[in-house]
Amino acid sequence: MKPASGPRERGLGLLLGIGAGIAFAIVAPIGLLTMPLAALVLVRRPGPRGRLSTAALAGGLSLWWLARPGDPPDQAVRAAAVIGTVVFGWTWRYTTWSLAHRAMSATAAAAVGVSVLIAALGGSWSQIRWWVESRIVVATQLVLAWISTGTPSGPAGTADPMVVQLEDSFDTVVPLMADFFPATVAIEMLAGFALATVLYRRLVDATDAASFGRFRDFRFTEHFGWIPVVALAVVLVLTGGASRTMAANVLVVAGVLYALRGVAVARFGIGLTGGPSFLTMILIAFSIVFMLPVVLIGAILLGVADTGLDLRRRWIAPRAES
């Protein structure tokens, strides 16, 4: 029997959990992490290790986040978090699905639920997009004003060329950020579900590791492939409108999932060779830094290929027969 973890290991797990939570809060709303973490504590009912403290911290942060004032985009994200957390907790309580299917189902339910709620209240995604773009424009103007105060003006009082170039870049990027706000939230929700599960294992209950799975085994049903196919058809057929924008958001989320699957396949393959060498790690780091678009496309293609060919099963089969 595996010995119980000592105080040192639990302390390290607590530090890692706090660090991961802080890192997530920097780039995403903290409630997308704390709400599913609190739900896991409630529905799985583990032993006493860290349960009370984790539930109190996660629940308190969740209530604080939900009670804060916010614009319509903030309220939409909070509604998505509530709906997604309920579905996520339900899947852990009543199903034996994998983590990937639980997180994807909860995120899809949140998207449908928020869309229905917005329509029922007489709103639209176009209004949400306007709010998002307005907030980003205000933020970029503040950044440009701060940069302008520290840079000299050009001839005859003209703006610094660097500031002008930044303004042109913002004019291109801001509409895209507003268009893909739903995809951004969906990706943040998926990351929040995954991180909440990891923290739950690390801080509360590490005895049932088989229920959570390993990243190298990350996969999802091949039927999911019809969703990006339909979305791609909508993007190619329509020339504009909300439907085309939402389909493009679906494609972005699907691309991220297939890229993750491709990375998991690569991790699995490297594991079969005995682990990455120092040179392999250097090459991987070099590729990520200098060839990120190529790496992303390659990961997506590898994930798509694994969906149809089940590469990991094929790689293991010869070893099992020998």
C-alpha cells in the first residue's frame, strides 16, 4: 500500500496550488477556477485532507467574484460559470466520463445556456461584442496615452512613429479580440475545469487518480469532428453576420482541443522512447519560441490524425504482441 503523503508533500502541493491559482487569475476570471473546484469538493466528498480549507477558500472567492459589479460581458461570463459548474459537478456525480468529455460538455452547456438567457432577456451577442470592444478600446487608449508621455514627438509636434504603429496594430487586433470573446471565455472555462481537477487531486484527494486520467491519454470522441466541419462550412458559405462569427469561434475552440490532443499524442510517443533527451527538449523549446504557428498547425494536424487513426493504440499494439 502506498504510504500517506507527509507534511512536506502536502505543503508543496499547497504552494503549487496557490501558485497555479494566482497564475490563472492573472489571465482569466478567478471564478472559472474556484467554482468548479468548490463543486468537486461538494460532489465527490473525499476524506478530510484539505477539504474544509479548500471548500472555504474556493467558495469564498467564488461568492466574492459573483457579487462584484460588472458590465454585460462580465455578467455573461458569470452566468456561463454557474451553468458550466452545475453541469461539471453533475457529470462527476452521475457519470463515468473522462475529464475531457466532462469539461467539453460543461462548456457547451454553458454556451447554449448563456445564449438562451441573453435572448430571453432581449439582448444579443452583438451587444455583448460592442461592450467588449468598447472596454478594450478604452484600455488601449490608456496604454497609448501612457506610452506617448514617455516618448518624444516627431517633427512639428507629430506623434512618435512607434505610437502610430501601435495605434494601427490596435485598430486591427481590437475587433478580432471582440469577435472572439466567446471563444476566449470557452477556452478559459476548459482550462479552469482542468486546473480545478488537478488542484482537487493535489490539495484534497489524491487517492483516486484513475478517475482523472493522464494528459498523455487525452482524447475525445471522434463524433466531435462533425462540429468543426459544420462550423467551417458556415464560415465558408456565409460572408458575414453573427452566425459566421459564432462559427469562427467554434473553429477556434476546436482548433485548441485538437492541438492539445496532438500535443498529448506527441507526449505519448516521446514516453515510448524512454523520455525526452536534453537535445530533444532544446529543439522543442526552440520550435515553440521561433516557429509557434508551424508547431500549432502540426499539433492540430496530429490531433486530427489521431482522431481517425488512433495512433497511440497502433503504437502500443506491436509492443503488446512482442
